[in-house]
Amino acid sequence: MDLSVVIPVLNEENNLEELFQRLGAALPELHVSYEIIVVDDGSTDRSFELLRSFQHPESHLKIIRLRRNFGQHPATFAGFEHAVGDIVVTMDSDLQNDPQDIGKLLDVMRKGKYDVVSGKRSARQDPFFRRKLPSKLVNRFISVRTGLVQTDTGCFLKAYTNQAAKEIAKSTEVGGFFTASIGLLGLKYAEVEVSHALRANKGKSHYDFFAQLNQFMSLFTGYARRPFQVVEIVGGLILVGGGLTFVGNLGGIVGARSLATLLLSALLASVGLVTGCVGIIGEYVLRVYHSSIQKPRYLIEGVYESNASLKKAVQKEG
């Protein structure tokens, strides 16, 4: 098998038919043998039923149904583990990625013998403050912490060698951000510009504020080297500021009204610092807890092949 296309799906019943029309037009033009692996990440709408209706002996479609919603990254790992193609391509199911761009990824990968080739959205169709700005911060954070410059970590349209995909799935811990694993594993990496469309008005984005916050905290607690040292420095600066203000008041430099204001500000900042520390410690404790109990990243209910047969799935991935 030359190519495996892995697509996580969560409640995309309104987009699936058009998605498969686009795949059906783009993939045969590549003149390679391929399979399409769709991972149903606990959909509660008719996504699974529609996917089953698309299956026929020539559909190249394999469906992996998870027991419940585990998240986009664990669902992707399930696809990686079952992919048999020499090259594994991931893409979203919300019609923002264009299957016609898969050929660009394959061309760059073959010419440069890269392990990972990522799409770079040339004209990203997303809100600036809610999506673009957080992505820029994450890109910078990952680049600094892993030593690999990635200008668009949020683009899900990526191509991996089969070996790289399986190494990433194996090495990324529960709750981890697998894009960061590309740099940590020392994989040979390149980017190529791809198109990006507005999300179709046929579904709801699953990346709300709390999903973005969860991703950032996973990065911070999983890949930051000195988070507690940063908190200590901030606390020390607040302490020094408060001490200087007190000494200045004794010397008559600072007025009583200004002193009260500064002390109140320092108190509020200290409360915020303590609250932040509690949140960070909680994140670390939760990560240690999940690691200690070896919580599976995903559980598979069944694997449905194109010939409509069902393989009993007994895998439990930790």
C-alpha cells in the first residue's frame, strides 16, 4: 500500500458526503494504491451510519469506531496504528483541507526524503484573535521548546512516513501534543503551502475556548522546562516590589494613599500568583496520575473493512 489517509471524525454528518466526493476525485489522480481510514471519535449523530453506507469493495474505506469521544489526537493515533501505507496523510473532516493538496505533500516528501511534510495555510480563513493569534503563540512555544521551527503547527494536513507516524503515536504520552513530538524525535521536517477554506456552515467547530486552553496546558506542562522557576521569579519580583514600597513609605518618599494602592495591587497580584500556582500544580498532578494508572489513549469498539466485515478489536493503547 502506497498511501493511507487518516481522518478523525466527530459529528460531521453534514460534511461527509462532500468530503468523500472530494476524496474520490483527488486520490485516483495520484496513481497510487491507497486506503482511507476514518476514525469515528464517538460521534452521536449519524456519522457512523453514513460512513458504513459509503463502504463497498472498491471504496478503499476502513472505519475505526472508538467506544466514546477520546479527542482528535488519540483518534489520530488509532489511525496511525492501523495504517499500512508507506506514507500516512492526516486531514480534517470539516472541508477546510483540500484533498487536491495531498499531491503537493507527497511530491515534497519524495524529493527531499523527509519524515514529515506539513501543510502551511497560505491564506488561513479563521478569526484572528480566537484562532490565529493562539496558533502563533503555540507555534513559537513549540519551536523554542523542541528546537524545530514550525510555522503552522495547527494545520492538520500533514504527510508522515509510516515509521514516523507510528513513532509519534508510540512516544506521545496521554494528553500530549503530538506536533511537538516531531521536533523531540528529531524527524526530518519540511513545509509546503496549501489552501485553506472557511469551515462549511454545515457543522460546529469542536475547538472552543476550553479545548484551546486544554491544548496549551498540555504543551506547558508536558514540554516547558522551568514552569515553576518562572512562577518563583514572578513571586520574587512581587516581594521585592512590596518591600521597596514599604521602605519608601518609611522614608517619606511615597505617600500613604499611593502606598495603600500599591499594597492592594501587590495583594491582588499575589492572590493571582497563588491561584496560578495551584492550577499548574493541579495539571502536573493530573498528568502524573494518568501516567501512573496507564490510562489508555483510546479504546476501539470495532474495525470495519471495505468488504463490510467486522474485525473484533481487542487493542487497548496506553
